[in-house]
Amino acid sequence: MHRLSLLVATATAVGVASVPADARACSLVGPQPHIVDPALQASDQTPPALPAPLPARIKRGDPPQQSGCGSQVSSCDDLGIIYVSAHATDDMTPPEKIGYRLSLESGMLPLGLTLPLDAIEPGEPSDQLLLYWSDGADQPPFAFTIRIVAVDLAGNESPPQLMLIADEQAGHAACTVARGRHARPSLAGIAALAVLLATRRRRRPG
């Protein structure tokens, strides 16, 4: 009986360790506004150089967890995020202080996404601008083009660049209970195996 109790206790400990942690509160830092310094306008008239943007990286929000598919780990899981490259250079303004003005050129934004009204900065040490929105369970594909203008600290503006942002995905993949070869067994399965092993050990002839 002591061996059986030990096996069941071990199974319980392993099962508890495999339970997902409670959902964490979502904490996001909003876009960093770009502030023009009037003192630099007299000495800096050179606009920043804005190269052709790299393709945007798109992350769609995770669907609400269904019964039997585990718990949602973070309340940020449903956010859609678009990563826009920020690679402009300037003769006097450091890269992290160059602002970017984004405006819709054509197409339709995903439902819930709005572009910043004023120029924003990537902030140090990032070289990307983050656009995020609450992405629902129904996720239709989207495609739109934005106009990007780089602005230095003196207020000089680069010629615009156009960037197509398109997501071909529609909807979510079905949730599956199996989580791969390295998934931990369930608490009930571990406990049942422990009882079976202990019973066979007791029936083995002395």
C-alpha cells in the first residue's frame, strides 16, 4: 500500500505541474509619438532617407480556447499584430528618433485596426512599428496598402513609400487535443497507470 500511495502521489504531482498557469493580464505599450524639435529646423533641412520597406510580418490572434483544448495563457492572445519595418536613416536624427507617418492608400483595414493619426517612432532598440488590434474568432483575409513617410526631429519629410500588407489566411485551424510527441500525459492517465502497476506488483508470486 505504501508503494501504491507513493505512485499515486507522484502521478498527482506531475499532473499538477502540467496544469497551465493562470491567464496573465495583457500589458501593451502604445505607439511612441514623434515630437519635432523647433530648435533644429534652422540648422537641418535635409530629409531622411526612406528605403523601400521590407515585407510586413503578420500575426493573427489566437482563437478562443474550446472545451478540451486547454486554457488561454495570456489575455493578449487574441491580438492581431502587424510588424512594419522602420529602416529610415538621417544625417542628424538617430534611427530610433525618426518618426513614421502612416496613412491608408487603398484597400480596407482589418476590422478594429486604426492607423495612428500622427507620426510615431519605433523606440529604442526596436526597428519595427507595431500595429495591433483585437482579432476576433472570425478572421477573414485582408489586403491594404499604406503610405509611409519618414520624419526627422527637424520636421523634414522623406518621399513616401507604399507598402502592401496582405494576409491570405481565412479562419482558424481546428483545435486539437493532442499537443505533439512531447506532450505530458494527463493526470487521470498517470494515476490509472500507477494503480495498474501497483496491482500487478501485488499479484506477482512471492
